[in-house]
Amino acid sequence: MTAILPGRRTRLAPSVDAGCDAFREAIRATGLEPPQEVVADGVIHRFASDGRRGDAAGWYVLYDDGIPAGSFGCWRTDVKQNWSATTERAMNAAEETAYKAKMAAARKAREEDKARRQSEAATEAAMIWEAAKPATDEHAYLARKGVKAHRLRQHADGRLVVPVLIDTALQSLQFIDKDGRKLFLTGGEVTGGYYGIGTRTGATALCVVEGFATGATVHEATGHPVAVAFNAGNLKAVVEAMYERYPDLPLIVCGDDDPEVEGNPGRTKATEAAQSVGARLAQPGRLDKVTDFNDLAQRYGGDAVHAAVDAAKTCEPAEVADGKWPEPPDEAAYYGLAGDIVRTIEPHTESDPVALLLQVLTGFGSVVGPEPHYEVEAVPHPSRDNVVLVGDTSKARKGTAWRQTLRLLRGVDEVWASERVMSGLSSGEGLIWAVRDPSEKQEPIREGGKKSGRIVDYEAVVVDDGVADKRLLVSEGEFASVLRIMGREGNTLSATLRQAWDDGGLRTLTKNSPAVATGAHISLIGHITREELLRYLDSTEQGNGFANRFLWAAVRRSKTLPEGGAIGEADLERLILRLKEAADHAGSRGRIRFDGDARAMWHRVYAALSDGKPGLLGAVTARGEAHVVRLALTYALLDCADEIRVEHLLAALAVWEYCERSAAWIFGTATGDPVSDQIMHALRDAPDGLTRSEVSGLFGRHQSAERIARALGLLESAGRVEQLQEKTGGRTAKRYRISAK
């Protein structure tokens, strides 16, 4: 039996006893051992999820008011699942609202309990660590593995004690007995935790490994500092943390490799971790009885380990390896002053040239304000646009690109840079307030000027001067947080951002927020990872026009500069002077038109720009003609031109075409459903397809059979996946593969 989702019809009666029994069965269906007794009191309870006495890794919370509903999981296996029981009918609106409230309360209780457990575990870890004595190299486990202790300690019961650090703070402990059995401190945080061996002083690389013995082996053989991630599933989190903390130190992921284990998780997870940051990947080699680097050292010596690590190969990011990364923009995109800025800065930064270009265009468009514009059917299109740079956290150096751009634009307009560049979007009302109009109220005029006098008339009194400068550039380094905020019930941010892009006339229907803004000139630059974007840009924002009011651009790190770059001050001053000249010229412009040649070209390309594309990709690229016009206008303004010429339109088209290719990389193969997308990713690596049980195995116990079936159905209905029938010992089995259509 799998979890029963809201709205599902079932024969289960919603009585408390029946609900508790069904709840226990739902727990059992995920592979956890349910508690003997379930208490439906809305309070979080713990239980022995493996059935062993003293274990408290399992947790649940169950409500019995109305339709029984609750949540359960296991801290050890990271299982988390919501559950509800319904009657023969589907939930009505009130019941569904109540169900959501219960799940929110359960989630909050779970998170609070987890935080408390982790805090208690960190305190206990510190006490155990202080009480433990230094371990010696003669410990039975270390002697058998042939490695040194490297500052480990030894518990009074003889077990080795390994610290688990997150951001250099002790969070938990791992215990290793003489036979190699390993156990973490109950309740401690492990995800992202590591233990360091060696020093980074003078280091030429940092290695990340699974276990302590492997880490000690690699360090002793190579001299490289090592971060021990404790298990394969934690490699990616540690690799990304090390990359963030030590961006100038090359990373080598030293993975295990055991083809006899189903799925070969050591090799698979090491590859994923290396791909996440473009690190090098080292493997021990498929020699007899060698599955990790300690095995390699034991059988062939430290020199073999050193050679294997030296032979590590750069592991391209997954998006590059899959061949889906968009082709770079046509050279026409780097026309004029914008291109000169990119070519001047690019040798001195790790930022993607595309990130530099788009932020120069967006930032300059914000500086010049709403007056210069192109008009379509009496609707003005100023040089105002939104751009989101999509890549991997830090690796794409998206924020670095903005810092370089802001440095230039500050030289053009100090007031704009200091007062009209902001961050921290949280609501539509807050955004309106940043560009609000003056507000007045009617005050009575009383006879004789006395408070008690008769009212003879009314006068308008200014109660708020508003904001005179309607320019605003919002820079959001964590655009994922903006998307999460927009998902909150009643939040008006999405609608306000759409109004801002359209005409700059802003107001909400919120009773307690009377502020309005007219003529607002708001642009947004956001940074996000592809994974976050697909997770948080929900179907509402995809379909309501929010997404297609943005330029989406794939960006990545262009090069490695261990000592950074140094742009000449003379070069910067020259660029600032040219930008000032362009901004001054734009300030005196109003309506700007195409010249004759550009108009003829516009007529030729307009149909293709305005034709819709199917699916999610079409929804997010549906305003191509408007984006191109605004980009062409910006190129013209940078050129101090009074008309939009062919070269300006060609540059805008080159930028738009790259953004279209980026959108195809981001959204083109995505279904919007994370389970379906994970299945598609696995099928791309399985030319013979996957059986139904193999598809289920992709998720361990983290997705129900019903959820997986729904994801497969979505892929089949979209024509992405086809189902084959196979005869296996008299039975018919299902196999899925990418559709040949």
C-alpha cells in the first residue's frame, strides 16, 4: 500500500482506528518498521524504524480531526512522506485546506525536531570528542588498513572517533570499530559534513574521498590535502562546499569503483560530484579485488595510488557532457560599446562573456530611464528588461560579472548606483513602495483656523513625497528565494513584476497597501541554478506570462584565474567616458524609430519572432519580438544613434537567439515534473531502456509506486518515452526507453 494522496478515492473509512492502521501500513510500505502503536495527537513521535530496540530514527505525526492525515519518515534513510485517508468521495475545498494546514504543521514540527536533535547531537559530539584520547597508529583498524591516525581520537570503548565538520564547526561524529563497522552519532547532521586530512599550505590540489581509510591513503601517497565525505551520497555536497570555500584550489574526486555492487554507487556518485563543479575524477582502476584507493595501496603500493590520482581526468559538467549546452552567441551580439566593454573586461575575469554582455545591456538600460523608447501601437517599449543568469552556484561567476558592470556604471551615475540599485524582493507592495508616487489626503479647512471651528472647505495635503527617481534595478543573487516567495499564498510579487515590465504602472488590490507608482522603470538581474529554476518556477508562473518577461541565459565559468585579473584604470576610464556620452545622449531622446533598412529587416523577422512554440519552452519564450525591440533600442542608445539601424537589430537578434537556445537547454527537455525529469535523465544513459523495477530503483524508497506511475504516464503522453512488453519466464514485463519518434 502506498501513501494516499489528497483527492484520491479509497475504501478506507476515515475512523481514527482505521486511519491509524492504514497509517502504519503506509509506513511499512516504504520499508520502515512501523511503531506498534500510533497516537493521533498532532505531536511528533519517534520510533525504531529498523525494529531494533533503542533506535529512534523514525518519526511521525498524525492528526485525527476530520479526515486522518499525517506525515512520517526516517532521519537515517531520509525517507519523508505525507499521507491522508479519505472516504469514497474526493476531498472538498475545506478538507483540502485543512489537509494542507496539517501538512504544513507537520513539516514545521519535523524541521523543529530535526534542528533540536542536531543541536543536541552537536553538543554531545563536543563532549565525547573532548573526553576521547588521541588515537594511535596501532589501532587495529588503522593497522589493518595500513594508514596513520591523522588526529583521530579513540573512545573509551576502543572505537575510533572521526569528527564531522560543517563550515569548520563540529556537528557530529563517526565511530569505527576494530572490524571497520561504522556508525554515526544519533541525530547528528551529516549531509555536507567532512573531515580534513593534511594542510592546504602550498597545496596544488584538494582531494575529496568517501571514507577515512581512503582519505588517509590518498594523502599519504600524494601529499594532497583531503576532505573525507564519509559516504558516496555525501560526495556532491562536500565537493560543492569545498569548491565554494577554496575556489582557487583544483579539486580531484577520488571515487570508489565496485562494478559488482548494483548501480556501482561509488563510481556513479563520484562522477556526479565531479561533474557538478567540473572537477577532475580519479578512479582506482578495475584491478583484481581493487574497489578503492586503500585496496590499490594494499595490493600495489603507494606509487600506484599516486599514479592513479595524477591520471585524474577533468569531468565536464553534466550539461556539457550531455551535449546540450547552447552554442555561444553570434559575434554580432558584441557590436559597439557593449562589445568593447566585454572584450576589455573578459581577459581579467572568470565570468562568462554572455553574463557580462547581458548585465551591461540591462544596467545601461536602467541608467538611461524610460524616456527613450520604441513605440508599438501606442505602447512604449523603453530600454527596460529582466535577465536571469542560469548556471551552477558560484562556478558560473555570475556575481563577479555584475560587480564589474556596476563598477563601470557607478562612474556614469553615482546616484543611480548608490540609491537605485537594490535587492531583497519580498512582495509586490514592497516593490511599489521603492518607486511610489506622492500621496495626498484631504484635510478639512476650519473657520478661524481653530480645531473646533466649522468646516468651510477641504484642501489636499501631501502626506508622503514619494520617490522622484523612478529608475530601479533589482539585483537578486539568489533568484530561487524570489521564486519561493512568489509561491506563498496571497503574495503579489509576480503580478507586480509583470506590470513593471509592461508599462511601469503599478498598484495592487491589497486594502492595506494604497501606494501606487506610475512611470516606474524597473529592471531585474537574477542568478539561479538550472536545478533550482526547474524546481521553483511552478506551472502558474510558467503559464501566466511571468517567465516570458525575462531573458534566460545559460552562463558558466570561462576560465580559471588563481590570482584574479587586473583591468587597467586607463581602460576603465575610457569606457566610462563613452558610457557617459551615450547616457547623456539618451537623456535627450524620446521616441526612436527604425531606419528604412532596419524596418525592412524587422518585417522579415517579425513573423518568426512572434510565432509560438509548443510546450514549456514556448511559454517562456513567447515575447520574443518585444525583447528584441528593447535590446535593439539599447544597442542604438549605446551607439548615440537617433534611429535603430540594421546593426543594432542584428545584435539584438543574436542576443535573443542565444537566450532562446539557453531556454531550450533549461526548459526544452524538462516536463516541469522532477520525477519525470529524473527518469528521462536515467533513460538517456540506458540505450536498452529500463524495466519498471529498474525505474523504481532510481528513487530507492523515496517515491511511491503511484508517483512513479504518474511520472511515466506523463512522459508517455508527451511522446518522450515508449513502453515495450517483454516475456520473462512466462510473465510479461514492462520496459521503458526514450521514444524513437
